[in-house]
Amino acid sequence: MSVQKIGFNFRELFRVAPRSSKVMVVVGGIFSVTLLIFVVLGPYIAPRDPYQFSENLLQPPSMNNYMGTDNLGRDLFSRLIVGSRYSLGISMIAVGLSLIIGLFLGSMSGFFGGNIDRILMLVMDSLYVFPDFIYMLVMVVVLGPGIWQTALAISVGRIPYNFRLIRSLTISVKERGFIEAERVLGADNWYIIRTHIMPYYMSILFVTVSLGMASGTLAISGLGFLGLGIPPPTPEWGTELAGGRSFLLGGSWWLVIFPGLFVLIAMLGFNLLSEGLDTVLNPSVRRLA
Amino acid sequence: MSLLEVRNLKTYFFTPFGTVKAVDDVSFDVEKGQALGLAGESGCGKTTIAYSIMRLIPFTGKIVGGEIYLNGRDLVKLNEKELKLIRWKELSIVFQGAMASFNPIFKIGDQISEAIRYHENVTKEDVMKRTNDLLELVGIEHERANNYPWELSGGMRQRSMIAMALACNPTLLVADEPTTALDVIVSAQIMDLIKNLREKLDLTMLLITHDISVIAQTCDEMAVMYAGKLVEKTSVPEIFKNAYHPYTKALIKAFPNLKGPKQDLEGIPGNPLDLMNPPPGCRFAQRCPYVKETCLENDPVLTEVESDHFVACHFWKKILAER
Amino acid sequence: MEPLIIAKNLTKLYDLRSSFLESLFSKKERYLKAVDDIDFHIMPGETFGLVGESGCGKTTTGRLVINTIRPTSGQIFFEGTDLSTIRERESLKALSLKMQMIFQDPYEYLSPWLKIKDTLAEPLRIHKSVDENQIETKVREVMETVGLTPVDMILPKYEYQLSGGQRQRVMIARALMLNPKFIVADEPVSMLDVSIRVGVLNLLRELKKKFNLTSLFITHDIAVSRYMCDRVAVMYLGKIVEMGPTDDIISDPKHPYTQALMAAVPVPDPSIRNELVPIKGRIPSSASNLPPGCRFSPRCPYGESCKEEEPELVEIGKDRYVMCYRALKK
Amino acid sequence: MKLRYYITVRLLLAIPTIALLLTAIFFLMHVLPGDPIRIMYGEKFPTFYVEQIRHSLGLDRPLYEQYFTYLSNLAQGNLGVSLVFKIPVIEKVAQVYPTTLELAITGLILASLLGLPLGIIAAMRRDGVFDHVTRILSLYIHSNPGFWIALLFQIFFGLILGIFPISGRTPPGFELQKITGLNILDSILTLNPTAFIQSIKYLFLPCLTIALTSIPTLSRLSRASMLNVLGEDYMVTAKAKGLPDNVITYKHALRNALLPIVTSIGGTFTWLLGGTVITEKIFSLPGLGSLLMDSLMARDFLMIQGIVAIYAVIVVVMNTLIDIIYATIDPRVKY
């Protein structure tokens, strides 16, 4: 009994996907898109100036301040909305950087093999077994604070993962028959990579970006929480959360809960999206058995 | 009463793209001590028949109608618990890809003796002895019992698979493409082995293959399937001499021969049918040289045209007259 | 007449040391002799067959001839030019205009990203051999030739929407697109359903006549080689053990391995009993540990003492070669 | 004999990995902009003294020389002297590493005990209620950052319920004879029940935090692995053989499914170890992570180098160990 293949038509793939995955894609998509709108239009959406001090220190949530105010009287809701620029924006830069580097090195390594591959594999495997969060910490300290420095540190943490993914994908495609057929036709390497291997990357691109966004957000907020992220007064979720911690014993729970919820919702959005997309785009996973 | 009676079997698969009628109203019998060869192309539903008899249809598929009587008992009605008692003891199967059919982390001997241990109340020594005997029976030194499946060659693995299938002296042996994926010489040796075992053990067998010459050499009866339907069934000498159905006739002529004069062959035009949405009428109609309007509208019924010769074709009389 | 293809002392070894690790720690060199010092030639217009079981090196030979892999030693001459001397990218590209390949598995060898239209146009685009506006005409013409009809229905489809036979016809059409002189067909029908095999074989025969194609036809089925080939070479573990005109070999096989291969072909006729295959054992697990003497001796039904020195491929009659002491003695 | 050879080879192979990581960290600390001494003592510190300190640490010598000194010192187990604590780095690290190790290992065990069965049961009841619930739940847990979980635990168990301590590794006045440095193990070895209960009590929240961050990954991996095995042809054979259900599940499926899971535990351990830094910081555990954070803040670069080296050794040893375990349980690995 052969299962009819359906190729790579997204609409068709989505149509035949199980309902749970569809729900995941839609819910995750809504979360992610909303947050991305915050990133782009944050300052226009925020009801108040996130840097504006006021007399109302440590006010609990109210109709004036939806999520209360902090110890300097700044509106927490506005700070968190604008903060998405930093928490998610940096993550986006990091994902982009790590993807470009991972794509380049991974496809070279996988396609050409040989000694380049061996050396790159050794380096990347070494980095891979080492906890990425620890070298992010060290790099952030060495490079100093700043948006680009943080993004660079985080992307380095992600490179080994992307490298391995792209490399194994390249190898599996390279071994496919139609690549050999291209060689017989007289096509050169660059042509083959461009027309026949690149499309394969597209099939994992969305899932990888989405997963990368989740891990990037986690890393930035973690760095921020440890006081190594973007320094105050810039409103970054992790930094806000760490700042709010000292007022917890005074009963100002909102300073901890709301930043945490923002991180949680972002993570949930990206994770739902990647999990759902993964099932939709790789129907074989659910055709096992 | 025949040993195996398949009556109006319908097994469908329900995929997100639609329903695949893999086996659509198929009936046949296998007498005790006989071997029936079931021939057909990939996707014609012959493997699904094997899996239906074993009640091993994967969860996307379902037997939606019909009965399968083994010794008068309807297998379709049995629950999992009752099936466990029947499987391997009365019904065993040789799978297509013997590589994947053995569990890679257990030794060959363990996997064979396991089948005996759970079905019969015998001592450890007896199990050991029987396992070794089985391996010797299929032409493998019994020391090989200590090998892992991946340490054996394809031919030896298929031999071990046959040994395992015979472990509990099954009433019916189903062999699903036992020689595909094997090299020419090895597959000839495996077919020899099956032929010898049949004579030695008086096996009742259902052999499923795409290669009708294998059936010609090993079976008593032959049934031909096309696109989920049985199109012809009779004894092997009869079908090779007096085939009625145009598809059977084309199949018999579809092999280049090695002996006799070199002759030009005629292929069957067209392509195999998509079982997702089969058109009404005879399923072979698009590729049939005898096609008339009625073929496109009415599904031909399997009729007994001579004694013990069943054909599903509207024009069997015309074909008979042409002979 | 000059042969179109000459293979001289052709050898291909594969390094079996699986990993970087092993190559570091294991001094022992393990090689698989996929193709072991073979010679043959193919005349223009001829269909030359390579027959043997899997692992005998027939596919490797095909790839060596088509120049997708390079021999470890030995040469292949195409129209008198040693292929190993062609190094520049442009000349290699030009070479692919003249020789093409049809692969075994039509399910693997067509790119899933392209419509049939583009799959077929691709060779023309890579070589820019036809004007862009001429491409579709050419594609349609070739599709008609190979029986990919109705053309308009098939053009916009993807490979996974076609049946196996149609895919194999696409493969053939693609190989024909550049009007090659020489084609390597690697088991073109073994993955296809019985009912469409003959159609594809017949198509290949027609094309050969129509375009006066020279081809190397690789198959495991000696009966198919009888149907298709003018001359045939039987390979065993990287060596040619018998070579000659197909009809001569089929009517009087000299090498015991050829005899075994023939006996193994099942006969679609219940009145003729298949003879028992006069051969024991199986191919050694890897050609890296060859037996001493004749490599066929462990399986040879005649059990003669050929265990000291390996026989050579010797001409025993007009254009007939055998690698067996016993056949020589007679 | 063969196994011993395999272990030797694996251990030898671990050396380039460790060397590479150490080299990377060395160059990271030395090549990138920023003078560690300057950063440490501040802009106002007299340049003369900075130069003197640089000289005494050998920082004014050419980079390659420093690198080879670093390597030869390393080979002798000398990681230098901490700029802050003024004691050898190795001594300080030796004091604190058991805390991290204990946290990581107990976390890994807890995560495996919970995560693996969840995934395997979910695979067996695929597309059922249990499967869906675990899938959603583990996605949800996976979306909670470790520090957030830790904070919630502190608020709930520590502040509201008050049943678990929320900071430190031991209560004040805790006495335990030190054998391995791992409190739980030591208290068992010395048959000290009070210390045992106290150690567990203090370890509970950090350990649970660490475990929760890894459970989703593990359950997902084991679900995928089990599904893979359930789809194999040999499972059909097992069913066709009419074997009892528990034999099919436990003998044929589970043992095969566990093989890839064992390999993935290495990755989980790496991920989990990264998480210990924040967890230690939040629960004020005196481990490598806290020490690393303090050293990072103080720009104590020799200390940072030393700590990273120890982390590298821990993960590489762990991964090598897993490789060896895998080789002993999978007959297909040839060594």
C-alpha cells in the first residue's frame, strides 16, 4: 500500500495535516505575529512613554496603568511593549546571523566533504557538547553590553545547531539520485546547490527560524535576568523581571509576573508555531506506522 | 470445505487524500496441501490481502467487509486475544524485506525460539533443538543461531525468516514476495528451498509475488489481481495454456525468454490505475485491447467459464472464439 | 571501424576505512575492488550489455564510463580521447552533450522541485544548446518520441504525480534531449512494474534504431540482456568472466557463473522445470577479502583446483572471451 | 579486551574536543577587545600598576607564548591564581564543583524518570487523550524559562507555603563528613539520616527546576524514538508471531527505542548544565555557576578560564561515558 506523495505545496500540506497541528500553527502564528507587530510598532502602540518617571511609584495594575508601575513610576505595560523590540529584536538579529553562518558553513561542509568537513565537524561538535548559555555569558562579558554584541553572542550559541542541521540535510540531499542526474547533465556545483539543494533548506527554514526565535528569546531574557543583558533604563523583559524581583517581598508581584508572562507568551507562540509547522511540513512524521 | 476461504473481502485505507480501495470484493479458496500463487503489480492489493488474512492491517486501513475462514473459523471476527493464539501457530507469514523483519538487537536463534516458546509448552532444551533443526532444514548451519540478523547476508536472512515461519508447523503459510530484493541466483535458491519444503512438509501456502514465473515453478493454483480485483483464477498449467483475461495474457507474454526463439514482446499500454478514485466499469478497461462501451460502464463479475476456471471479463467468449 | 568506447585496465578501488577515526587509528588499508582491471570496447551503434548480480561492479563500471566517478587506474577512451585527460570544466560540460545516462530508480532521479516541463528543459538550459523560445518545441517533440502523451497533461505536472513508467520515460526523454551519441542505461526497468517493463524496453530498442544510439546496458537479468544487447559481458566481483556476442553466450555459456545466472532465470512456463542452480554459497561479503586463485572457485560447481592462480580473460573463439581454466581445456 | 580498546579510543578522541574548547576560551579572553586588568581595576587605576600586574601575569608577552604557557600549565593541572580570591583557581573550583555536579546529575535523573515514561506512554497511546495532553503540557512547560520557574517555585513553595528552603545548599550549622563532596551521596555513605533529609530538602526546588526545563525535551525525544520503533517492520513481525503484548512492548519495542534515547541524554545534559548557572544564582547555591557569575562580574579572567575548562571537562567526560554505555548496550556498534 503506497501513500500518495503530495510534494511541497504548503496549502495542500496544511489541508491534510491533523487538526491539532493546524490549531498549533494558527495559535502560535497569532501570538508570534502580534509580538512582531509590537517589535515594529511598539512605541506607537504603547499608551505611555516607557521612560517617563511619575509620582505613582509601585502602583498595582489599574485602568491607568494596565500592568502597574515600577519603583520609578514608569508604566510597566508600555515598558514591556517597547521592550519586545529588544527581547525579540535581538533574537531576530541573532537568528539571522546564526542562520547565515550556519547555512554557509553547513552547506560547504556537507556538500564538499573531505578535510574542510572534518575540521568544521570537530569544531562544531566541540562547541555543540558545551553548554551554549555559558559561552554566551562569557562572550557577552568580553564583548561588553550592547544590542549587536548581545546578538552576536547569542548567534554564536546557535551556530553549531544550525550547522549540524544544514550539514546533515545537505548530505542527505547530496546523496539523492537527482543530484547525480544533474552531474551527468553537466551542471556545475553552484547550479546544483542553487536550483536543487536550496529548496530543501526552505522546507526547514520556517521551523528553524521559529525554534531559533524561542531559544534566542530565552537566552536574552536569561542574560537580562543575570544582569548581563541590555543595561537599564532600556526596558528588556529579563532585565525588568530581575529588577522587579527586589520588590517582590514588598508585595509588588506585578513587577515579576507580567515580564515573566511576556516571555512565556513569546516562547509559547514560537514553540507552538514550530511544533505545528514541523508536523505540517514533514508529513512523514505522522505517517509512521 | 477448503482450508482457507476468503469471501468478498474488502479492505480500504483511509488517507487524508481519500479512500483507497486496496482490496475490493475479492474471494478465493486455498485447499489443504495446495499452494495458491497470487500475482499482480505493486499497488494492486495483493500484499493487503496477506495482511488482511494475518489481521495486520495498519491503523489507517480497515477490513470493511467480507469473511476470511481458516478451518471454518472467521478470522475477521476474532479479537486480538484470540488472534494471538492463531497467529504463527496456525497462520504464519514470510515478509517481503527480511532485513527489516528481524529485530536488529536480538540474535536470530532467540527470535526463532521465541515464537516456539510462547506458543507451545516445551522445555528449554527442546526449543533449542527445534531451533537448530529448523535452521538446518532451511540450509543454515545451526551455529548461525548466535548471529545477529545484520550479520547475515540477504539470502541467509530470508532462509532464517522461512525457518521462523515454520517454527510452529503452521496450517497455512503466507509468503509475501519472499524473493524480491534478493539477487537473481539467491532468489532462485530460495524458490528451490520453498519448493522442496512444500514437498517435504506438505505445506499449504499462499504465495504473493509480482513474478508469475515464480508461481509457474512453485504453485498449483494461480490467481491474478488487477487494481484491487481478482481478474482470473485457475490451476497453474491451465492459466499458462488457456488464459482468458487480456491482462493475464499480457502478463504471461511480458517476460523476455532465455530459451526458445528470440521474439519481440508486446507491452501493455498505459499505466496502472490510481486506486483512489477508480472509474466505474472494468478497471483494466483503459489498457485493454478488447475494450467496448460496456467495459467502461459495468464491472465484470468473476464467472466460472470452465470447470475451476474463473475469469472476470465481459468478452471471455470472444477471446475463447479467437483461440 | 573504430570503437566508440574503449576501457583499458579499468580499476576502481573504494577505501573501506569508514571514518576519520578509523583512518587515524587503523593502519591497515582496506579497499573494496569494485572494478578490478577490466578491458572492453563498444562499437558505434552497438548495445553492449553488462550482466551480473548486485555488487559485481557493473554499476560502478557504468559510472566510470559516463565519467561521474574517476577510475583509480586505467583509462576510458571516448572517440579516441582519454577521458582522464579532460579536466577543464567546459570540456567536461561539452562531453555531457555526447554521453548521457538513464538511471535505475525513476523515483529517485527526478528533482521534486521542478515541473516536468522544467525537468525536461533543464539539459537544454544548462547547455544553452537551444534558444529559449525553441525549448518548448523541442521538449514536446522529444516527449512525443518517447510516448509521454498526452503532452499537454504531463507538462505542468510534478514528478510525484506521474506513474513509475511515465517517470522512466521522462528520464529517457531527458537523456535524449541533448541528442547524445552514447547512453548508459543502468537497470532501466528493474524498478518498474511488470506490465510496463516491456514497453520501456521496446522504446529503448526503437530509439536505438531511430537515432543509431550506442549504449551500455546494465542489467541483472540475463534474459533482458538477450532481448536488448548485441554483445554482453558477464561480471563477477569486479571482473569480466565472460564476454561475447549475446546469442553465442546464451546458446553456449562457457563460464560456470554464466551458466548459473542462466539457470537462475525463472521460466514462465510450468511445463518446463527450472533446472537447479549449479552453484553453492554466495558472493563473499565484501570484495575486499577475495579468495586466492580464481575468485569464483569457492562457489564453482566443478570444484576444480583453481585455487592457486587466477585465470585470465582469454579469447577462445571469434570475439568470445572467457576467464576459466576449465573452458580453456576443452 | 575489545571494549577496553574502544574506551581508550573514545577517551583519546575526547582530548581534541577539550583542547579545542580550551583554546577557544583562551583566545576569546585574550584576543577580543578590552584589557581584563583595566576592566578589573577601573579607569582611574594608575597605568604604572596596571603594567606591573600585566607583567607579573605575563600578559605583555606575545600571544602565542602566552598560549603555550597556558597549555603547559594546564597539562600540569595549573589553572593559575584567581585575581580576586588570591588562591589557585583549581583549589577554588574544587571546592564548588560538587554542588553543580550534584544539581546537574540529580536533575538529569529526575528529568529522565519523569520524561522518558511520559514520552513512551504517549507514543504507545498515540493521538489519544494522554498523548495530546502530554504534548500540550510539555510544550507549555518548555515555554517557561528556567529562571521564571525557579522564581515561581520560590514564591509558592518558599514564601506562600514555606515548606522548602529557597536559598543555600545547606542549613546553617550543617555538619557532614566530606567524602565525595556530593551531600546526598556523602550522607548515605556516612549513614547520616538528618543530613540526608536536609540535603534533599535543600536540593529539591533547584533540582525540580532543572528537571522541568529538560522534561519536555526528553519526553519529546522518547516519544519520537518510540514511534519510530513502533513503525518498524520487525514490530509487525512480533505481532504476527502472536507474542504477548508485554513481550512486544517491553522486549521488542522499548529496548530498541531506548538506544537513541541514551544518545540524546548527552545533549540533554549539556542543555541542563547551561541551566544550572541561573538556577544556582537564584537559589544562592555555591556552585560553579555562581562562581562563574561572580568572576564574570569581577572580570577575574583566570578564574573564568578555569571554570569554563572544568565545565568542558564535565561535559566531555559525560558524553564519552554515554558513548561507552551506548556501545555496550547496542550489539550493532562494532568496537
